[in-house]
Amino acid sequence: MKNILITGCNGQLGNEIQLMAKEHPEFNYFLTDVNELDITNSDAVNTFVNEHEIDCIINCAAYTAVDKAEENEELCDILNHIAPGYLAKAVESRGGCMIHISTDYVFDGTGHIPYKEEEPTCPNTVYGRTKLAGEQAVMTGCKQSVVIRTAWLYSTFGNNFVKTMIRLGREKDNLGVIFDQVGTPTYARDLARAIFIILKQGITPGIYHFSNEGCISWYDFTKAIHRIANITTCHVRPLHTEEYPTPAARPHYSVLDKTKIKNTYNINIPYWEDALNDCIGLLENN
């Protein structure tokens, strides 16, 4: 039975993986967040990985506050770059493997066709630069590594765009949302399902892209969220990016090409609106 270490288990993806782990008793799981394992401490990481005989690490831990990262580059770099390198080297020393979650922010978002894995990276934020450095640390530190870049993550857990738009839609009469940034939402449960497919099939090392299918603007995404959640009293108006300035630049185009992960692991990826229906259904039922 393989021993799987999951870091960042209290985040959106970590929680979804915990739920899905119940469907996969063929693995033995070690669920950790900062209270159980400080991944920024190399000695602590090495001790944990060796004492528990870890065969594979799924690293969901990260500094994801994109705007705050602009003023906290050192902490962001430690969590997104240095710590993943510690994890990779520790599991490599045992001949193990690693699945590491990255982001569309490794690109600057000036493209106009879906980004493939081999295209040149060009991050223009602290978050993007540190996540790219983390990818490189993982691939260098552990030969049997899969890096999965994702985007616009949401779930029934934690704080995210979907839950925020439902709350604001029920609280406000008017809402302005960016219409000139286009990407693809990712339901964390679908990403968790893909991770388990990779675990069961075995690691084919490399960088992969994963989000749901299709593409949409934040404005249109909000309109869909309100329609599905039956919110009819809030008027949503489109905003230009310059009308909503943020410390970190957002990519105008961050659609990811998923051909590689679909072909390598024979993964069927749901359409974004079908996934959104599933998530909101769970939110409403709970």
C-alpha cells in the first residue's frame, strides 16, 4: 500500500482530495497542513517523509493571495518555491514521486489561443514568478514529478469566486464584474478526480494543464452563477480591467490547452457550466 502525503489539506483542493480519498482505500494517506507539517522547514520535511515512508507527495500548499504577494515576496517565495523544492528532494531520496499544483499565472496572459505546456513562460506578478520557480524546483528535485497548472479554482470549500458572487448577488442590487479577462473555471473536485487518475495509472513526468472545458469572462461566469443559483434581483454590469485596479496584474487571457493531460491519462474533462451546476447544487443542498 502506497503512503501518500497530502500537503495543504485544509485548502479547496486539499479538502476535495480528502473527500475523494475515501473512494480510494488502496492508498494510505497522511493529511497535513501547517499545524501538522511545516513544509518551509527542510529538516521537518525530511523527518516526516522518512518516518512515514512516504511514496508520493501531492502538494496543494501554496501562498495564493495574489495581491498581498506583491508586498510579501519573501514569504511567497518560501511557500511557493523553496518549500516545494524541499518536498521534492525528500521524496526523491526515497525513490518516490510528486504531484505539484501550479497556476496559469506563469504566463502573462497576452496570448489569444489556449496556452500549451511547452510555450515560453512569462510571469509578471510575484505570485506567478514564485510559482514558476516552484515548478522548476520540483522538476529538478524529483525525477518522477507531475506539475499541474490550473486556473480560476473554486469549490464548496473555503473562500472563492463562486461563493462570493452568490453572497454578493443576494446582498446587493448592483454588481460590477470584469468582462475583458477570459479564462476557464476549474471545479476543484474535477481536478482532484484527475489527480487520482494519475495516481492509479502511474506518473508520466512532465508539466500538464488542467481546467474545465470551454472559456468565459468573469462577467459571463458571474451571470451563469446567478442564473444557476436563481438570483434574479442583482443587476450585474460589465467592467473594464482599468475600472477595477489591483496591486497584481491579472492575465487578460488565461485559457489552458488540456490536450496533453487528456491524451496521456485518458481523462474526460467536464464542461465548465456542467461542473458549476454540480458545485452550486451541493452548496444549495448543504
